[in-house]
Amino acid sequence: MCGVFGVVAPGGDAARLAALGLFALQHRGQESAGIAASDGDQLMLYKDLGMIAQVLDERRLPSLPGQLAIAHCRYSTTGSTVWENAQPTLRLGPRRALAIGHNGNLVNTRELLEGLPGGRSRLPASTDTELLTALLADEPAADTVEALVRVLPRVRGAYSLVVLDERRLIGIRDPHGFRPLALGRLPAMPEAPGASGRRSHPDDPDAAGGWVLSSETAGLDVVGADFVRDVEPGELVILEPGLEPRSVRFAEARPALCVFELIYFARPDSMMEGRNLYEVRRRMGMELAVEHAVAADLVMPVPDTGAPAAAGYAEGSGVPYREGMYRNRYAGRTFIQPSQALRHRGVTVKLNPLREVVRGRRLIVVDDSIVRGTTTRAIVGLLRKAGAAEVHVRISAPPIYHPCFYGIDTSVETELIAASHSVEEIRAFIDADSLGYLSIEGLLRALELPYEGFCFACFDGHYPEPVPYDVARRKFVLEEAPAGRG
Ligand code: SF4
């Protein structure tokens, strides 16, 4: 999972706006951050490993002038966490210059690599995005849009892209639309009283505000943009200063938005499919209370992501809601940390029980997922140590039985506890008094949307886009490919 952001800011400082918008997407990736900008003539790039605030330091941004910019924060699903793999990618080719920010994961990387003259040795990094950038830069087409229309039908998997050339910003979603991408309109900036320089005029297209693309609508809110619509699956949206957006369809839409975006990944203040995600998650909690009732004294969330569903569970069950753990907001998400050792240590760094709240009480602890089980087990252990009388764990999603190959780092089945353990075995492993998961039917009731239109593959194994046999190793597929061979 990654965050992508793009800005067309006529007469403005697009790079600063892109940095600001990217801050709203920090939860989508914490390994690296970067910005590419165009001044209409030339593309420039700055990227580094680290959190957005560390990388996109105010003092660096003035060196990225221009009306167009894209930004990216990364959580690795192909390639390791090294500087070269940070995004946006940038390729200055003889045919065109391009920068790309990618959210998602391609599933036919090997096949695409075979089509790249010169093969792996031509790639400065080991991500599928770098490969896609090279293919697009090489494509003998008149312009970037034509190159995209020719190349994208060969690309399979999940990709929500922000693409920048010298003159345009282009937003793209793959034909399934696995990952979200929202289009927003940036209002014209009011002129400061007494401002000097060029006066804006109602007929001046440069005075008409601009356009924004963001992985989530929360990013639009941060820069003051109004939501216009989602980029459609299989669509390119072309944005240029002073012009209305142009739409080009490159593939038939077969929508399969990742349902986990609604359950957990995206911010609760974001909107998807016309729904506010806090409300969706609250309804999941209400359904969970109906499906898995238990006598208890308190309902508490695993902070912060379990909070909306816990509120819904309390509302649905009539059991009082309290916060039973403090979360250190300055520690990263444990799920995002790439190594198991860091992930395990992260629990105690991040969460501390409120002993006065939990001591002697029968607790219903609501969370949004169990992936490996180790985090939940550590949380139950902390609550028991703090004196909880009973700990009943409730999960506002179905068990994750199957790996994801579309941009979430659960691509190794052996790391998914539900793939090899029954619910009772998981309960015993996490040492809870009881364990209940929301059913797929309950989830659909909470979504108030039909199953069609979503990817539910990690719950039911129905993969909307077929994945090749060697997918289990595919995170590092480009690192394994011998340099010099296609
Ligand atoms: Fe989302 Fe699961 Fe589908 Fe991956 S497999 S896109 S996590 S629903």
C-alpha cells in the first residue's frame, strides 16, 4: 500500500501543495517519500527514505518550482527498502521524460520484463514501477497519453498511478480499480490585499484554480480541494493548467475495489463509493455485536483503527464504550514495519493499557483484523497483565485466509494465521476468552453495497485478476532477475 498525490496549480507552487496533501496519506506508507515537479520544461525529483516530515523538509521544496507536481509515500510490496526503490520514479528518455507514483502491485512483472529491451540491467531500481516507467519512456508513441494507451493493456495487476510529464499530470486506475484515486478541484486562490504582479481575470484560465489527485479524499480536504469524482477503473484523466480534465478510457472497467481499504487501510474521514468510512466501520461494529454477543462490562478498541467499529459494537450491544489503552501516536503502525522482529517489539512501544479502566473488568476488545496473530496475542497479554478479568476479542472483518498480490504485504500465506488455524486455535494462540469475526454477509450489510464491485480475495480466494504460480516470491522478483537478461 502506498499513497499518491498529484497537483496542477496554475500560477502556484505545486510541490508545496503536493507535500501538504501527501501528509494526509502518511498512514499509507512510511518507508520513503518523494516529490517530482515540472516547471513546464523540465522534471525535477527529490526523494529519500523516511517519514514524510523528515524527507519533505520545507528547506528543500523551493528547489522544485512549477505548476505541476506528484508525490508518493511508500510501503514496499515489490523490492526492498532502499533509496533506489523510493518513488516517484523519474526517467529522462530520448522520447519523453516521465515521473510516476504508483499505489498497487503488478502481477505480470516477469512477463513485462521480458518485453524490455536490455532487460533488468536497464533498471536503476527493483520495483515494478521502475519497470513500468522504463516501458513507457521507451514506447515509440507521439506523446505520453498515446504511450500509456499502448502499454497499459499489457500491464496486469493493481495500479493507481499519478504520471507527470513536462506539461501534464495524468491520473490512472487499473481496469479493476483495486486501489482508490480521487479527483478534486482546487479553488482559485484569492489575491492577497495589496498583492503586486499579474492580476487575475475571470477569463484567465490560469486564475481558475487547479486540479488534485489523491489516493484518498482526506488528501483533497487538506489542500482545500473539492471532491469531483473518483477516477474510474480503466480510465486516464489528463490534467493540464487552464484546461478542464480530459478522460480517455484504455480498458473496459471490471471494478474490484479492495474491500480492505474500507475496513482498515484508508482514513476514517475519507469517502469511498460515496460512503464515509467512519460510518461504514461503525456499522461493521454494529453487525459484529449482533453476530458475536457476549456478556461484558466494557467495549474498548485497539487504538486507533479499531475505534469506529468498537463504537458501533457498543451502540449495537448496549455495553458501555471506554478507551482501555493509550496509543503512542508518534510510533509507526506496526503492520507497516517490514521485519517481524520490529513488528513484535512495536506493540509495547505503541500501546499501554489504562490499568484503572481494565482492572477487574470483562472486556470486549475490538480490532479490524488479525494477520499473523502476534500483535493480538501481545495486546491480550498486556490487558491480562493489567488485571482484566476476561478478554473477548472481536474482529470487524472476516478471517484472512488468502494472501494479497495487489499491493498489500500479506503475500506469504504461511504468515496468515487463519490460513492454517481454526478460529478456536487462533483463540487459544492469542489467549483470549472468546474470539469472533464478522462474516462476509455481515460486512456486506455494513457496506450497504453489493459484493460485485469489490475484491474480497483475502477472505474468499476469488482473485479478480489471475496471479501466476510463482507469486509467493514476487516481492523481490526484479532483484532475483539476472541483470542483463530480459
Ligand atoms: Fe484487498 Fe484482500 Fe483483495 Fe488484496 S486480496 S486487494 S487486501 S481484498
